[in-house]
Amino acid sequence: MIKVNYDATTGEIKGFYPDDIAYASIPEPYIEIDESAHQDCINNQCNRKVDVTALKIIEYTPTIETPVAAVETVDANLLAFAEALAAQEVRLKKLENTTTEGSTTK
């Protein structure tokens, strides 16, 4: 037999403890399963858990939560200001290039 340690609230399997190994202690709670149930758990990792009411291994499909991306809203006035500032920077660079190209170095 194999002891299966699990979360008492969710039924999530935390570990397996075969009887052929002498452990100082086995965490509680746990249930006992046979080798075929253990092999099924190994072959279907994350898809098995302990039914905390019936105290047996059951099929389980975890729900995958996708994080919701926060959408930032930009104030229209702020956006217009940023665009005007960027345009002004382009005009200044053009002006600087015109001034340096027109000057003569002695």
C-alpha cells in the first residue's frame, strides 16, 4: 500500500509514501491506495486529487486562471500634449541640423 498525503481543504495531492520505505513520520492527513491507483496518479499528474469526503482518488481537471491585463486609459489632453511635444522635438532637431550645416568653421 501507498500512503497519499493531501491538503485537507482542496484535496490536492502533496506526496506519496510507499510502505516499503521506513519513514520517521508521514504527514497527515493521508489515505492509503494500491499500486495501480498510485500508477494512475503518476500517469495523470495534476489531474487527480483526493475527494476529502469520500477519501478516495478522483479525476480532477484544474481550472486555469488567465490573468486579466490592466488596460491603461490615456487622457485625450495628455495624449495631445505628448504628441505636440514629440513634434516640437523633431522641429528642434531639424532646426539644429540647419544651423550647424550653415555655419562655417575657421
